[in-house]
Amino acid sequence: MIKNSKNFSAWMVALAFTLLPAAHVSAAPKIQQWQTANGARVYFVPAPELPMVDVQVIFDAGSTRDAGKNGLAKLTASLLNEGAGALNADQIAERFDDLGAQFSAGAQLEMATASLRSLNKPEVLQPALETMALILRQPTFPQDGLERERKRMLIGLKGELESPAAIGDKAFEKALYGGHPYGQPPNGTEESVKALSRDDVVNHHKQYYVARNAVVAIVGALDRGQAEALAGTLIGKLPEGEAAAALPKVADLAAAQTITIDHPSSQSHIFSGQPGMARNDPDYFPLYVGNHTLGGSGLVSRLSEEIREKRGLSYSVYSYFVPLRDRGPYIMGLQTRNEQAQQALRVMNDTLRKFVTEGPTAKELTASKQNITGGFPLRIDTNKKILDHIGMIGFYNLPPDFLDTYIARIDAVTLPQIRDAFQRRIHPDRMATVIVGRTAANGAVK
């Protein structure tokens, strides 16, 4: 990320006192939506309270598009601001710094994103947008920058070899998804990163950084006409291209599987789960609310009660869904002393089985709903949070009123709906489990 320290910092100090409290933003923002002439979808929320504009361009160009060249999406996104048009990396950084604007880019599993924050003054915003547009449209991907980033990625991969959490996470994703793009390492492997070439990066950018594969999210002190002009400046000269092809469907796990990985750590890291749900899943709200009771609400969850409070087996235990275009992972996890690993895993699995059979109690359901809806205003109390939400809505093609109806849909979830959804969708007898810890000496992890 390029951070800046001139007029932006001064403005933020002055404007900090004008931020609205969460109670004033409890109503969901109204999202305006349109499509640019070259096919990009735009989502806009006016936010006149601050003289700022936040923009995010999201491409379906994450690691699911690596096509066997693992690490390619991450490498491509990290090189965007290393040079564009006639500008080198230093000149790009100086432009944003002189304008007091912030630019960043990166890639995740499904998305590649580029973001800009700027004052809304035309003499500041317009050149910042033009520079960002140049970065998206005409990056030069210099070889020296590529080699620096390759070296950084390789250092990061070596660090992952020392982390039981990173080791377990990779093995867990592979166990769930096998050869599916969701199961491939976003950061690549040492072998794949060393093999990546500049041509690979150029071709990835050419195919996926196109208008019909893009969503533009805008939040800030603009009117509709200004927002349309902004999107035109940012995206208007991108090639139209094509939207990325649909990914293969995620398959169910055929049977339970347990993978143990020896690691010289004092604690074992345990991951257990299966393919879960998609962003637009019809069971999204019953599964989400139900899991809040099971393991998604921190220290007051069922899993925490059984594993932490009653038995002292782990300081923290959790469960959560990662909804994606298709079924992202459903994950339960904890850390515990090596000699307690089998006991902790058994209690975690028993708690899941009981929850799938019985569901939450009426008291637990009420508490979960209150906790989720009570915290909702804090999830949309800044422009950046709103930007992330509308970008997610656009990328996953959720209805524009998703935030408007969110609280009502949480409140509408019933006990029978939760029991039905969990019994149909979560299969305790077909879980993939990965345990990373010391398997020798005490024999606790087998």
C-alpha cells in the first residue's frame, strides 16, 4: 500500500471530530447501481458527511484464475503500481503523495482489488483517478519489480513452513477441495513462484483486468452525475473483454478424512470441516444464525462452553462459514496442548453432532439474533466498511437491498429452519480434519 502524509493527514485530523456515531448510521445505505458503456457494473452510495471519496475496483482475477500457475494472481496485483505508462514506481508514489491520496492493490482467493481514497476536490480527485486508471489499464510490469516481488513471496513461503497455522490451513483447503481452484494455494509454492514469468503476468492481466470482469464500488461526497463521471474516468478506457468463466462445481466430501502433520510445536492446531455455503445460498441466513450459536459468537458459544469453560482444553475455539461464489469452507478449529488433541477433537465433534440433531434452544436463538443485529450498525459505520459491503454485493451479484433487508432476514430465522438447514447441509460423519502438532512421544495425535 502507498501511504501518504501531506494534506490527507491534516484533513483526517480535522475531520475526525465530524464522524457520526453509530446510532446515526443504523439505517442501511441506499445503493445506486448502473453499468458503464464497456460493461463494468457500478455500485454507488452517496456519503456527503465527509469531503472524501473511496473507490474500489474488483476483478474476478483472484487465485482461482491461476490456472496451474499458483501465485500468479497475487504477483500480478502486487506489480500494478510498479510502473504504468511512462511512470515508474517512484513517480506513481509521488503523484499519490502530492495529492494526499492512498492507493492499494492485492489479490485474494476470488478477487483482485485496487482501491483509492482521496479528497473529493476535483483538483485532487481527478488526477488521482487518472493515475489509478493508468495503473489498471497500462501497467508495465518491469522485470526488476517482478524479481523483487518474487523474492518477497519466496521469503513469505519459507515463513509459512514454520507456522503450524499456515501449514494446517493449506492442508485443510486441499483436503476439502482437492484439485478444484479453491484448493490451490493463493501464495503459490516455491516451485510455482520461481517458474512465473513476465509473460504469465501480462497474459493474466490482459485476460482478467477488463471491464466486463469488473465491479466498481464508490462511496463518498459525490452526486450521481459525478459518480458516473468517476466510473467513466476509471474504467471507460479499459478493454471490454469478457467476464471470467464459471468455476467447476464444488463436490461433496465422500467420506471422513483425518490428516496428521508432525510439527515441533507445544500445541496442536486442529482444523475440521467440509464445503459449506455460497454467498447467494438459499440457506445462508439459517446457517449463519445457527452457527453463531454453535461457534461464531466467541466465548459465549456452545463450542466455547464445552471445550473452554467445562474442560479447559483450549483458550479459543471457533466455527465459521466462508461463503464464496460456490460453497466455501465451513471450518471448526482450536489450539490445544499436544497431549489433549484427541480429547479436544472428540468434544468438538460431539458438540457438532448434538447441535446438528437438536439445533439451538429458543434462548440461544434469541441471544444470537440480538447479538448479530445489535452489532450491525458497527459493520457499516464508516465509508470504508460500506465500500467493502457494496463491493461484496456487486461481486457476488446479491440483490441491491441486501443491507436493507439484512436485519429483517436475521429476525425471521426460526428454530425449525436452523435444524433443517444444518441436518441437510452439515455432515459430521464426512468431515475433513487436519491436526498439526507433535505426533511423537505422547502419541496424542494419531
